[in-house]
Amino acid sequence: TPLSPVGGRTYYMAPGGNDGAIGSLSAPWATFERAWRSLSPGDTLILLDGPYRQSMIPAINGTASAPVTVRALNDGKAIIDGEFKRTPVEFGHTRPGRGDNFVVEGIVARNSSGDVWYIRSANVTLRRVSGCNAD
């Protein structure tokens, strides 16, 4: 995988991806669970356009000098949909002590059974994100 601007690796995920793939642009992963197994501090996960019908709940941490970045390939086009059954984005709620030192960019969280963005982890930076349809 190519190096990201901060020196880590860049991986890709898509709604129609495959967790048996290598996480490249042409062979993206399907789930966050798969991504957490490979991402390390300083790495970037790029979400391709489309709705993701799973929650983003980090199972890893970045570091202060090498945060983990999760960003939309195109701002506003990677949509994490809770389908009114779950919280789309959770940092530090169901996995306390996980999700520290993250940067999240360009993602939409929508249709929650509670909050659309729940953040209780340390050093989480949100840029150009939105949320709608919280309970």
C-alpha cells in the first residue's frame, strides 16, 4: 500500500468491498472490523462513496504524533448509516480506551437510534463532517 502524507500506509474501504481483499483502491475492504486489524498509528483509511450499513467503532488507537485518519474519498459521499438501529459513529463508548488520536474527515453519519456522533475518546479531530437524523 502507498505511504500516506504523514508516513503511514493508505488503505481503502467500500460498501461493496471484500474483507479478503488487500485494502487497495482496486481491492478495498468491506468492514471497519477488517480495517482495524491492519491499521496502525499514522495510517489512513479512505472510504469510497456510498452508504456503509455498519457502525464505525474504532478498536485501535493512534498516537499524538501519528493519529489514525479515516476520511471520505469525496467529502459528503461516504455515509455511515445507522438505519435507526444503532449509533453510526462511536469513539470510546462500547470500546472504552479505544479510538484515541484519530482524525475523521468528510464523512456523513445519519439515521441513529441515539446519537449520530458519540465521542468520548481523547484527541479526536473532526473536519468537514456532518450528522443528521439522531434519535
